[in-house]
Amino acid sequence: KCLVLEINPPSREERVVHSSQIVFDRDLPHYGTNGGYVEVTSRSGSTLIRSPTLMFVEALDKLLEKMCRDEFPLHLIDAISVSGQQHGSVFWKQGGSMILEELK
């Protein structure tokens, strides 16, 4: 239903130094999701539940933009890990790395 980003300092101390979220339905309405997914009818007539792959990418991009506006030092981020919905798959197509390079 949403993408949440929490940044922890590189120490044993467990505290959040930044937290932000994107609620898919509210913040990315152009994907037409309800609860973070869309229902699609297959050729056979069955209902499929899908979450648009680009929605996840755009949500991460928006979170990073928010962090820039908040003057968070992005150079301190060593890695980004994304995990999510149960039984969800994100498929990467040929040429995806070129698209990734064009992100803000």
C-alpha cells in the first residue's frame, strides 16, 4: 500500500534518523491503484491482481526527492534495499538499466 524509507545510522544504536513514505493510491493516483494494486481481466476472463513496476520506481524517486528537499545528505546512503508484497514479482525488461540511468 505504500513505500516507506527509514534511514538508520551506521552504528549499533537502533534509531531512525529519517523516515518518509509514499502512499501509492494517494501520492501516485495516475496508476489507478486501490490498496496499492489494480485488478486486470485476463484473456481467459479471470481477475489478476497487479502492482505496476514503474510505480515502485517512481515512489522511490519521490522519496529521494523529498530527502533532497529536507537537505538529507544522500551521499551517506550506502545501499537501498526494497522488499514488499507477499508473492509479488518485479520483472526487469531489456533496456531497464538505461531507463534507470535517466532517473533523477
